[in-house]
Amino acid sequence: MNRFLLFCFSLMISIGVMSQSKRPRELGISIGVLPTGKLNAITDVSGVKVGHTTLISGEKVRTGVTAILPFAGNIFQQKVPAAVFVGNGFGKLAGSTQVMELGTLESPVILTNTLSVATAMEAVIDYTLQQKGNEKIYSVNAVVGETNDSYLNDIRGRHVQKTDVLRAIEQAGNGAVAEGSVGAGTGTVCFQFKGGIGTASRKLPESMGGYTVGVLVQTNFGGVLQVDGVPVGEELNQYYLRDQLTKKEDGSCMIVVATDAPLDSRNLGRLAKRAFMGLAKTGGIAHNGSGDYVIAFSTDSTLRVPHNNKEKKQTLSLLTNDAVSPLFMAAIEATEEAIINSLFAATTTKGIDGHTAEALPVEKVIAILKKYNRISL
């Protein structure tokens, strides 16, 4: 497939033209107790945009890029509060130390494969430097995360180009988000099934502020799969350490959490920790070789930090610690559901060296959930 056809394919994916299977909620699987946002996606958080570039070519290329933007505009000039939590650090989250040190995010968050992090960083730098108002910028903290898709993808070929990253950024939208084997999730494997991109959201009642928490995940990890508390991996007889399975279990999971709640970096860090609890609820065990990271940010416009801030003091209106607890629960539930959504949306994929990642057998999973009385339909 030449790069023009590859572009057309990735365009269809990024704007949601490609059909998807039903999401778990459409099948009667209701994870958690809090209500979802309208789209049940990270884009339910006002201003957040997501774009994908999907690269599929021949028998070897199964990879891509996913871009998450806190808002449409110059993020460098109006930095947003942010934090990073490292669940297991065997990975590459470029730009994480500056986020942890200063408590702000100044670029889109890019997800891709392990050996394309440097390319994505260059693209984000190009994107930032060319924006109006950034003519005198001499340092850019590009935030790029990854998972290793080498089981299905010719990762050593480093097929992701800067144009692919820029395309994901430029085509990012605030509507429904394509899930499954798209963007940075094109070549990933989760719980020995095909993984991918997943997203979900939770909206608090007005009595608790009416705030929204949205999550997007790139799933590429292992363990013993649970769906809404049901031991699906055990029932399917497919899980980590069963009969000393030889399938590769090391991988990674990138989790991006967005909220419109007025949280500073400190409480965003606490929110990010809770998101990792959502991963645990799906049965993930954070293997030794797994790079598991959470980056959380707030889109509250009153908390943005101007790049050229001449003020010596900053007055902020923030949620109290006690008021943050409902958001913790929202992050846990949304992360858990986003991971499950990634599995339900992913399709069987054959890649390099004849390796195949089978899609989650949804009909069997539904039967198991009915056995445990976890289907509401």
C-alpha cells in the first residue's frame, strides 16, 4: 500500500468512517455506578480533541499515532495544569519530568510505538514552533508516550513519519472517538487478545459540581482479564501463567485522564493514581516489562498558566481535598471501562512474521457475563 492509500485509510479511521462493533454498554454491560458523559469518551470534557493516524501496509506495518489536545489553541502559550503517575516505569514517557516538576502541560499528548517516540517529539516541536505567537520559543517540552507493538508491527522499520503525527494533531476533533485497532492501538495486544484505543467518561451530579472526567487508553498489557468483576480470562482459560503460557506478556498501558474540574497539579496527581486502580480492576498486573503511565490534566480555563506571565502571584479557585473524592471514583470507573471498550472494539489482526492477535470473543464473553448475572439487558 503506497503512502497515498495509507493516508486515505488513516483519514477514514481518524474521522470515524470505519465501522465498529457495539460498545459494551450497548450490549448491557454497565461498569460502575456513575453516569457517563454524552459520548462516553474523553471528548465529553469540553475542549478536548482526539485524532488518529492509522498505518497498515502489507504484512508488516501495523502501527500509528493518537493525539490528545486539551483545547483548540496555542497550548504552549496557555499551559494547562497536569501531573504524571508512574505505575511501572519500564517505558518511555518523554517530557514527563518537566510535567512533574512544573505541574503544567504545554503540548498535545502523543501516543505511538516505542521506537517512534523521537519522531513524534520532533513533530510536536515542529507543530509548536510554527504556531503564531511562538516565534521566539527556544524550548518545547513535547509529551509523547508509547507501547511496544513489535508482536504485530515491524517496529524496527520505524514507519511513523512526522507527517503522520502532524496529521493526527491537525485532524483531531471533539466528537466521537474511534476505538480498537486504530491510531496508536493498531498493533497492540491486551490480555492475549487484540488491544487498542479505548475511551470512556463519567459525569458527576450537579450537587457534586457537575464535573466530567474522561479517559483514553492505549492497551498493550497482560494479566487475568476481568470484565465488570467477572473472571472472564479464567472462564476463557486464557490468562497469564496458565500452563506456563509462552506468549509475550510484557507490554505497556498509556492512560490519559482529562477533567474540567478545577484541580491543580497536586490533586491531578492524586487523580492519576486512582486511574491506575481502574487498570487493576480489569486484571492488569503491571508486568516487569510493562511501561504503565497516567497523565492527567485539567481544562479549566481559569487555571491556565500564560507562558509570559509577568505576575508574581497567582490566585486560584480550586476544589478542596474532600471535594475531589467523587472525581477519584469517576477516574477509576472511566479507566476500567475504557480498557474494556478497547478490547470490545478491536478486530483480529495478523501482522509481522505471521503473528496474529485474535479479537476478544465477544459472544462468549456475553455468555459468561450472563452466567454471572452481570448483563442488564
